[in-house]
Amino acid sequence: MQAQRKPAKPRATRTTRAPRPEYIAAVRYPEGHSEIFHIRNADSFADARELVISEVGDVLSVMIALRH
């Protein structure tokens, strides 16, 4: 008597997520100096801006751009 094989389970297909956008931020401080930041964990321009401001505190201006 031959052993019967179990039916194969369908393989789970991997869902590939679209890569998260990366942002770059130029920050000017009230004292006059500036700094560049790379933001990888933001979902939008507004989120990137909030992340930068929460990280550095008091800033004179912040400019956010999409990094290519």
C-alpha cells in the first residue's frame, strides 16, 4: 500500500511595501548657524517637519524637501 501525500498548502505571497520616502531638512537656528538633517521615518512633509522641530527645539526656519 502506498502512502498518500497531504495536499500542498498554498504559499503565502509576500506583500512588498512601497519604499518610504526620505526627506532632507535644512534648519536655521536663531543664532545664525544651520544644519542639514536626513529624515527616514516620516510619512509626509508635515510629519518630517514635526520630527525635526521636536528633535532640535527652537529654530528660526525649517525647509523640507523630498530626497531622491
